[in-house]
Amino acid sequence: MFKNFSVDRKISQKNAALCMAMCAFLWSTSGALVKYIEWNGMVINFMRSFIAGVLLWAYLHLVGKKLVVNKNTLLAAGFVCVKYSAFILGNKLTSSATMIALQYTSPVFVLLFSAMVFKQKIRGKDMAVAVAAMCGIAMLTLDRTGPSSLTGNLMGLAVGVTTGLMYLFTSKAGDYAESLSIITLGHIYTAIIMFPFIIGADMPMTAKNIGGAIMLGLFQQAIAYAFYGFAIRSASPLTCNLVGCINPLFNPIWSAIIIKEIPGPITLVGFIIVLGSITMWSISNSLEKQKK
């Protein structure tokens, strides 16, 4: 069945956009599923990463690739591990809309790290989007009409920081296998670190909890990243960026439908400011690159 199949083979622009849409749609279920499962954050984090890590490792072998272990993948996987853990634990402490908005600040941190480490010049529009994003973040932390906590918001910022670091490191990946290996190793790290916390933990093995964990590991992570691997190799950065906005747009919608979590008005305004400013900035940067 997979004799002539190769993940390195490029697909059409239309199919790449469809792959990215499916990936972002699957990503968007994370916040609601984390809150839906009755286990504590540590247990959920372990179960999601254990399932996703095993499936991604098996997928790599199925498509004729090996897990790439080198300095880049091992280091980047550490940041991915922190990202996964902060996202799961933070979702238990603050609203999904707040968490996804804070996660979406990652391009700002990419900008800051690039300026500090690679001495990249910061332009006026870069400063403008950074200020706008921080204003939106301030609004998210001030809202008290829904579930919110300082710890949860700080974890959301940690997700934004580590996502930015993840992008910087994965940009150095040589091929499909290496980029997916970073994600796989990140899940392996997370499962190993979280394992001690599940010993003796309250883990009701109900259909609701088991089903939610499978949804997170299989669909929200493993299958989503398989789609992403195809999309990023064949679609333009502008296409991936625009289609990827399905994730932050659908995340609070899933939360409203599944767990009846309705963001407050201040959260919604802050969410729109963060999402809108960074999306427009990303589009502008992509268009500039296409003109060069």
C-alpha cells in the first residue's frame, strides 16, 4: 500500500491548503477537550503525549523514515515539551480564548529572540504589533467574567514563548522526518516527565475520559501534525498562515459548544486585538517576502 508513497513528494497547492485546514481544525479542539476530561492536568498531559508519541513514531516508520536524533531535535524537543505542558496545565486554570490568544503571541517572541540572538533589526511595524499584542494580553489578564488566574495566564505566555522558540529551531530542520522528529521527541519527553505524577492519581476510567484522551493524542496531535507536514512543504507561507487562523477562531467556539464556556466581553476584545494584529503583521511579512 505504501510502496510508492513518499512524504517528501510535494502535493498541489489546493491539496496543501486542504491539509493545513484539516490540521488547524484538529488543533482547535485542544482547549475544549482538555477541560472536558475530568483528569487533572498532569494525567491529561501524560496520556496525550504517550498516545501521540507512540503514534507519531509508528507513523514515521510506516512512511519509511527514522526518528532523527541530533543536537537540534533534542534541544528543540525540550521547548516543545514545555509548550505542551504549559498549554495543558494552563487550560485548566484560564479560559480557552485567553490561552489560544496568548499562544498566538509566538511571532512576537520570534521577533524578540531574532533581534537579541541574531541581531535582526526591529522595524516600526514590528514594534507596533508587539505593542498591540501586549495591550490585548493586558485585557485578557484583566477580565474576571470567566475562568481566569494569574498562573494560567503566565502559562499561556510560556506557551507563546516556547512556541516561538520551537519555530526558530524547527526552521533549521533539514527535511520532513527531522521536523516531525522534534514533535515526536517533545511528546516522549513529556510522557517521561509526567509519568511519576500519574502514580496514585485519581483517574476515573470512564468512556468520557478515555475517549477525550484518545481524541487529543490521535486527532488533535498525531493526525494534525501529519497533515501539517504535507502542507508546509507545498503551500506558501501566506496560505498556511491564513488557513492556520482556523485554529484560534474555532478554539473558543469548541469550548462554548462542548463545555459551555462563554468568554467575557473584555476577553473577546483582547482576543480580537491579539489575533487581528499578529495576523495582519504575518500577512504583511509574507507579502514582502513574495515581492523580493
